[in-house]
Amino acid sequence: MPLSLRLICLALVLALPARAETVLKVYVSGQIATPVFRKALDRFEAANPGTHVQIEVGGATSEEQAQYLNTVLSAKDSSLDAFLLDIVRPAQFAAAKWAVPLNSAIGDPKRFMKQYLPEYAKADTVKAEIVALPAFADAMFLYYRKDLLDKYHLQPPKTWDELATQVKTILAGEHDPTLEGVSFQAKAIEGAVCTFLLPYWSMGNSLKHDGRLTFDRDAAAKALSMWVDLVKQGVAPKNAAEIATDDKRKDFQAGKAIFAVLWAYGWADFQGPDSAVKGKVGVAVLPAMTGGKSVSCLGGWQWGASAYSKHKPEAIKLVKFMSTPDISKLLAVDASLLPVFPSLYHDPEVLKADPWFADALAVVQTARTRPVTPLYNQVSEIIRTTVNAVLAGTQTPEQGAAQMGAQLRRVLH
């Protein structure tokens, strides 16, 4: 080819407009380590040339995250393309039409969702519509001081009554006035909902079934009484009504508690270099009410695509990519985030990085979803404020149960 012709061709190529880059922005809660998500998103970018993903971080709690997303999406703001949702939010987002329905993007919805832990498939499906896809799992665990239980020849308690007896035995033997029995959350934030539901569910009860309120007032009073009695016996701290989620983690990590009811994130902190309990911690399923069944409270986060995104096809592709076994394994190995795929709890590489996952699956499998309803914010407010009032001593368990039932009937009639 003559030089002049080559120069003409080169000029034409240079004159062509550059391929436009698609920029997606995803919202990730501030309580989650973002470096591992950046690593996952880098993989997505490599598999999808021309698409770049930015992370927006915010909200250290579920409530703060929800408040931000409510503000952005209520305004039909297109600045976000995808987001992480707390497990309790899909029904609300479906009712508000804030999330793109994913059924058409995943083929057979029932078959597709069977790959996940069942409770996540259930929580992300609203009236046969897939609202979000699971990102990583979570549940409430019973953390215990393995060194202390071994010292007194005790096994992890199967019931709350057994836990109380063990605490009294250990406290009597240790003679340590700074040591508490069991730390749990009763401050009026989301974790207090689970505090109520753990013993309530354990007795075989539910709040909602087939769209109907199934509140059991007597069981609710027993559930609240159980926590009050632990405080009265000196098994739980007197200031339980002031304890927030991370307060429990700090107390247990400092060696100031024998047991703690806490989410999965605590494990990594307990094994950290500044932990007083490093190498001394065990995890177990939560105790049951006497005659009942062990139940945990399901947590975790889900990926959703914004209904107001200007790049919906790319956002949906991103959501599907971030909810694959490969990414779930990355999150487990690099950040100790519990997988949403049952098979990964037996994966050798996952167990090498997180040996405690071998015990975690049994807990996650006992976990139940909080009520799936677009009115969950009101339900949460009713339960957590009642739990707080009862543990603060401004209401009796019976009064709290009566008030809770009356208020839930108005919301979930």
C-alpha cells in the first residue's frame, strides 16, 4: 500500500469517535469492607470492556443505608445504577418499584433461585417477582468463650435456661466483677427486632403467614420475659436497653462477656491482633426456649438494579455477575463474608481461609427471615421500641406484648 494511502487510512481511523464508556455507580453500605468489592468489580470490568464501575460508600447501619436509598430513589435520581440492600428491604423496593424486576433476565426464576440458600431465595422473591439477588449471607450466632466453657467442663448451651445456669457457674468460679454473662442488643435499633424474634420463633410462632398477621400475644410476653429474667438474674447486663450492635462486639472482644449474640462480622474482629479473646472463641447455634427449637435471625445483603438507571441492561448484568458462586467465594476467602451458596461451606479453599465456616452453616440454616412486607419499616419500629421499653423497665413484658399486638394489627391487618 502506498505511503500516501496508509496515511489517509490512519487519518480516517483517528477521526472516528472514541467508543463511549458506560459508567455504572453502585452503592455499598459503609459497614462492609469495600476493597473486596473493588476486586470483584475489577473482574466485571475485565469481562465487560467499555464498562467502568464506581463505588459509592455510605451508611454504617442498615437504617442509615435505607434512609439514603429512600431519599435518592424517591426523587427518581438516576445517579445510582445498582445497590446493596439489607435482607429486609426487597419487599419495600418491590412495592415502590425502585428495583428492576429480574425474572426475564434469569430464565426460569424458580430453578435459578434454587442455587441459593432457601431463605435468601424466599426473601428476594416478592409475589413471584425476583427483586434482588443474594450477595452474601449473615445470621445471628452464639459466640462463647471456649476457654471458660472448657475450664468448667461445659458444652455450648442448648436452651436459654441452660445458658443462665452456665453463666452463674462460671461467674461464681471466676470472681471477676468485670465479667458479664451474655451480651445482647436491646437498644431501639434493628437488631432489637431479632432479639425479640429469637425466643418468639423458637416457640414455633410467626408474625405473618400467607399475608395474615399471626401474632401470639402470650408467646410474645414469654419472649420478652425471657430477656428480662436474664437481666434480673444477673446473667445479662443491667443496661441491656442501652446496648447497640457493636457494643456487644467490643465487650466480648475485650474479654468482658462469656456469651454474645452477634452477627457474623464479629468473628474476624475476635481473631484480630488487639483482641483479648483471640483463639478462645467458639460459635454455636443459638439456644432455644425450653421445649422449643433453635432459630437464628437471618441477615445479609442483596444486589438490586435501580429502576431509574440510564444503563439498565448493564446494571442487571452487573447484579447477576456479583451474585455468582465465583464472586461469593471471593467474598468468603478475602473478606470472611458468609456464602449464599451451600456448597461453598464445604469448599477446601474457603475452609482454609475461614475454618469456622464449618460451624457456621448449621447456624445459617436455622435462620429465618424477618416479615417480608413493604411495611417492614413500621413493623420494625413497633418491635424494636417495645423491646427497648420493656428492657428499660418502662413496660412489663405483658404490657409490651399487648401494645405490640395492637400496633401490628393496625399495620398488618
